Amino acid sequence: MRLESNIWKHAVFLLCVLLFTSHGLNIVLSSQSLDDNRDVDYAGTAVRIEISAPATTLTADEVAMFTAELYDSVNNLVTGDVVWSCSNGSISPEGMFYPWNSGIITIEASHNGIVGSLNITVTAGVGQSLEITSLDAHVLAPVTLHANLLDARGNAQLSLDAVWTVDGDYVGVGSPAWTPEDVGEYSIRARLHQMEHVAVMHVRAGAPYEFIFEEGLQVRSGHALLITPQLLDFNGFAMNVTEAGNRAWTVENGSILPSGWFTASHPGLWNLTVSAGNITGTGTVRVVPADAALSQVVVLSDEQTFTAGTSYEVAAMRTDSQGYTGSITPPLENFSVTSGGLASINNAVYWTPGAMGLHELRVVDDGVISTLMVEVVHGNAIDTYLKLSSTSAMVAGEQSTIVFHAIDVIGNEWMVDGSLTMVNGNDSQFTEFNGYATVTPRQVQIWRIEGSWFDFSTDTRFEPVFQMESKPGRLAFIQLNGEGAVLPSDTSLSLDPLFFDAYSNSLESIRLNWTVDGDDATVDILLSDLHWIPTHTGGHEIRANADGVFATIRLTVVEGDARNLVTDHEDGLVVQAGVASELYIQTIDAHGNLAPSTEVVSLLESQYGTLEASSSGNGYWDFIGQTAGFYTLNLVQDGAKHNIPLTVESGSAVRLESFIEDQSIAQGDTVLLRVQGVDMFDNIVEVDAENTTVSCTSGSAKHVTGDTWELDISSAGNDRSCNILWSGLISQNYFDVDAVLLGGAVGSTNTAMGLGIFLLTLILVTLVVLVRRANQQEDEDWVEDAFDEDGEYEDEESDDEDSEEGSSSESSSLDSLVKSHQMEKENTQQDSGGVLTDELRATLAQQAAEIGVMQAAPGTDQGSSGWYVDVSSEVQYWNVGADGSWTRGE
């Protein structure tokens, strides 16, 4: 059993080895088979090339990448290099194509002699500029305007949206049709977006149509003349004669070359013809005698007299040296005539006679001068009229003749025997004759005369009308305005001169010579537009004259409106309230004439004063002041204004007023009492201190300054009073006085309480020092220090007591100084006699505020010791030292 199992194991092992070996052999054989197949599939030689393109159409702005593939004979791909080329543009070795011009472009790729090609279409790119292509046209023939849109490489494509103008005129958009009206050059402009092109179009004549010859071709017999016809198209526009081709000529007399040279033989007017294909033309040429051996100017008419306004042909009959005779028409400038005019019509000269009478015709023919005397008569009448024979106007007092005239077409005039009839006028001043009439007018009026005449040569009746206004005659009278007038000096007089002839007919304005009071005033009156402007009052005489005729007026000039005012108080008017003060006022007119003022008014408000007429006479006025003060009196009359300074002083006092400035008065106070007088208009009247008595129940009163008294309040109680007596007027003032501690011995209650508080404080400080000494347990040094501190406290207490005593002493000394200064001020004011009123004090305070320096009170010299008023109206006493220092008095 063990043997069988071993055999079995060996058999399985051998089988596995065989299977592995067999599989390895199969792999080797398979690899060899693949190698054999690769050798068999190698491709052959390339026989064709195929080119591939991303697109067959592109613009000149684009680029394209071409590729080429090589194939052998059995369509297997073959590798290899190709060489690229193109019929237009450029292409890189890699096949990148860059187009240039538009069109069909051939792309070629070559390899070892094998060539492959591909056709693509290149179109124009984005337009960069415009180019006009329509540059030639024919006159009166429509032409379509075209413009190309050029890209960056110059490739063109037709523009469909261009806007066209020709010589600045709009013609259309796109490709409009335009018809030129004349030959020449035209400026054509095409615009598209921001692009523009301007070109010149040449417009020529159309197809040849006919030949035209010049008028008046003339040549002397035996001479040659170059005849060049003009070639025109159907519309009559000229062109170069050579465009018709070769020309053929025929002439009735003489000979002519193909170039147009004509040789004359016999005098006369001969026909000639030229043709070029179906284009023909005819004309005439006049052959005249070669020279002027004899020449005579003639009128080609059988009439013996010539009628004005009728045209006659004139020429010269010339006979040359060969005996040929014929008429010739010299140039127009060779003719001259003393009547009428000459004109050249169709190579002939015509004479149209003008003025009547004998006249001379003259011509210069090739240096030979000939003349002819002719008689010119007037033509048929085309109109008639009546006119004055010798003057242009009918004047009153002068005889005028009205003649019946006829006129022909040239303007010749002659008298006819028509009848004249007066329709409007004065029969006694009108006389009729055969063909004329006389008129001697006297008044200015309309004259109307009608005429009638029948012209048998033309069977026409003429009925002219004459109408004219007769005019005034010569100056006979002058009338002036203003006789006996009374004229203000500032008012001009319109002289308004009127002029009349001998029949009282009014004349137009005539320049006059003027005198005023015997002095020449012509220039002044003329410059013033016939107005006389007086300057002086009184009587005046004005005289005017012209052409020996004089006129005189007399008038009186008085003062004019006030232009200014003057018074007898120009330096200022000072009045007392309630008292009338007389003021004399005069007016001054524009020329300085003075007159009493009778209508003056004052602009000053009535509360300050009134102005009333005085009974003293014209010009005198009474002013009554009311409110005291300084004013400006404004006077007005007729627009004239005048101002004078006005001072209204207080009037007589009618009552006395007094008041105390302090509202609360206590015992021991010093208060001020103000005393003032008041007049009937409530103006303040300063009281006289010397004549004023002040008695008060509260204490003594002492005058300080002006209207101020000082009251020493020593008695307390209710209903204290002060009685003031001045100039028979009395005033009473009642007030209450409050009682104070100590009866006012130390001043007011506040002063007494302050003194008590000081004493209590002193006692308290002393007690504090004693307590500190009792409680001190320090060594001797500290004790000494404590005693030193006590000494300081004692010093402080002593200083406080000294200051209190000093204050009391200073207060007492201050009161004494004030009283002494007040007494000194009273003495000074009494000595100087000055009075410091409220108004004066306010004025001094205002002056101090304006200039910044205190002002001296009455009785004090500015800059020296004395009383001064500051800006607050306070009166102060100042000492001025020798060194210029200022010290306020206490």
C-alpha cells in the first residue's frame, strides 16, 4: 500500500512538470509569431498628399493652420516632411497661413516631388478706410456713386452704407445716382462711421452732336482766315473739336483746307459747311474789299429825315485798290454820332436817333474818315403833359405860365396847340391862350388845370392834368410870442416866430437875427431852439429881423422858483422854548436873484418847534421852540433846501422837581439830592445854587455841584422830608430813614455788624491760643516753638486790630477828604462862576467817549488840577503833579 501511494505521488509530479513545460513552449512560439507579423506590415513609399484646412473661406484679417498627410499606394499613412507654399500671402513651415489679398488662393504642400494643393477663398477683412471709385461722369447723365471699403491690407469690398455729398450737398446713402448739371470738377465726399474719403470727379460733355460757327466771320478778299467751329453735345456743352474725328469742308466761294484755313476771293456773304461722319455744321463768312481806297458812311435807308426812336442800319461803302466795291461794317467803336445811340446786332451796326435837329454821323474805315449830316425829327407823341415854363413853383404875387407839351419815345418835347381849362383855382387870376395859360395866384391853394389835344397822325386824344399848390410869396411880416408877458427868471420863453407874406400867407421857418436889450443874441437863441432864457429881473426888449423885416416884443422878468435859500442867521439860530424868534428868509433862483420867501416850510417835527409867518412882512418868519436841544432847522421851498444850526434853550421854569437817587436810606448814610426846574414844555431848567434853599428834617444838606446836594442822614424815622425853594417855586421830597445800630455812630447797620463780628473773632482766637498752651506737654524746645506760634498769633491779632483801626481811621479821613474836596469844588465853581448842568455833563461825557480823554468841568482848565467828567458822567477830582502825573483825589 505504501508502494502504491509513492507511485501515485511520482506520477502526479511528472504530470505537473509536463504541463509547465508545455505552457512555456507555447509562450515562446507565440512571441516569435508576433515578431514575424511586424516585419510583414511595414508601409511603402508616399504617392500622394492630402491637405486639410479648418475652413475653405476666411477673411484677410484671419490666419489658418493647414495640415498635410502622406499616403502610399495602398492608402497607408507615410511619415515625412512637407514643404508649404501659397499663391498669395505667406505660410510658415508648420502650415500657418497668413492671407494678403482677397480672392482664390492655392495652398500647396510638396514631398519628394509629390505636390498636393487646396483652393481657399479669401475675402476682405474689416474696413479701415474708404476709396471712391466713381471719378468720371458725363454732364446731364446719371452716374452711380460707388465707394470701396478697404481693409488693413488694401482689399476692397463695396460699401453699402456710405453717406455721399457733392460740393457739400447731400445726395444719398449706399450707391446713389447723381446727375451733374454742368461740366467741370466736383468735390465728392463719402463718409462711413469714422472713415471719410474726398475725391474730385471730372464731368465732361456727352457724345459729339453738332458743329457751331462763330457769328460775324469776316475776311478781306485775297486774305486767309482760320475757321475753327465749336463741337457741342446734344445738350450744348462744348468739347474738344478733335473728338469728332476728321472733318470735311465745303465753301460757296473761295477755298478751304481740311485744317480750316479759308482763302477769300470775291466780296460777299458766302455759306460754308463742315462734317465729320454724321456730325455736321453750317455757317457764313463775309468777304469784304481788301483795302479802303475810298469809303463813305451811309444810312441804309431811303428816307431824307430820320425819326427819333427808330433804328437805322449804318455801314461804310468801301472801294479797294482792285476796284471791288461793297458795303462793310466797321467795328462798333469806329462809329460816332451826335444824336442817339449805336448798337451792334447780328454783326450789323444800328443807329437810333435821339434829340431833334441836324446831327453828324462819323465812321473810321481802315484809316479813312467819312461823315454824313442828317436831320432828326421828333417821333410820334406817346404822352402829353402840362408844365410851368420858367419856374418850378407857383408863388403868390408872381405870374406863372403853364405850357401844353408832347413827348415822344426818346424824350423829345415840343409844344402843341391843345386847350387848357381851369377846374380848381381863382378865375380872376387865370388867363387861357392857344397852347398855354398864365396864372397869378395870391393865396395858397390847389390849382387844377386840365388839357385836351387830338393827334391826327396817330388818331389819339391826350388829356393831361396839371395840379400844384401855390406857395407863399416873399416875407412881409414877422410875429413873435410873449408880448407883455410876465416871465419867471428860471422859465424859458418860446419865441415861436411866425412868418407871413404880403397876402397873409404863412411861410416856413426862416433864420432870424436876434437882439435882446440891444445886444446880439442870435447864437444863444438858435442854440436854445428859439427859446429865450432870462437871467436878470426887470423889463426886456427882444427884436428879430430877416430880409429887412423887423419884429419887437417887450416883457417883464420876475424872480423864478427857489433854487436855494438864505437867512439872516446862517451861523445858527438860538431860541428859548416858548419864545418866538424872528427869522428873515430869502429865496435865490437859478440866476442868483434874491426875493423874500413866502412859502417856506420847515421839516423839523413840531414837537421840537414850529415855523410861522411873521407879521413883519414878506420873508419874515417866527420860530417858536419847544423841546430844548441842538437841532438842524431844515427849510424847504420849491425844491430848494437849506439847513441852519438850531439851538433851543429851556424857557422860564414853571415848576421845581427834586428826587433822591437812593431807594433805601439808613441812618448814617450820605445820599445825593437832585434839584431841577422844568419849563412849560418839560425842558430841564438848571437851578441857581446861590438862590436855592434846601432844608431837610433828616439832617444837613450841602451843595456839591450843579443841581446836586449832599444829604447827611442823621435822623431816623418815617416821612422824613426835604423842602427846596428857588425863584418862587417850591418842591417837597418825602422819604423814610431806617435806624441802625449804635445810632449810626459807626455808619450803617452793616458796618456795625462787621465791627461786632471782628471783635467776636478776635476773642475766639485768643481763647484757642490759651487752650493750646494749657494742654501742651512737650519739652522746652516745643514749648518755645509753641510760644513762638503764640507770638505769631498775637502778631496776627495785632495786625487785624491795626487793620480795623486803620480802616476806621481811613474811613474817617476819607469822609473828611470828600468833604474838603466838595468844599473846594464849591469854592472853585463859585470862584469860576461855572455851572455844570446835566446837559453839559452829558455833553462832556460824550466828548470824553469820542476822544478817550476826560473833559474838564467848568472852572477847570484842561490838563490842570480840578474837576473832570469821565465817560460815565461821573465828576471826579484829579491832582496833576509837576512831573505830569495824575492822582485821583480821595
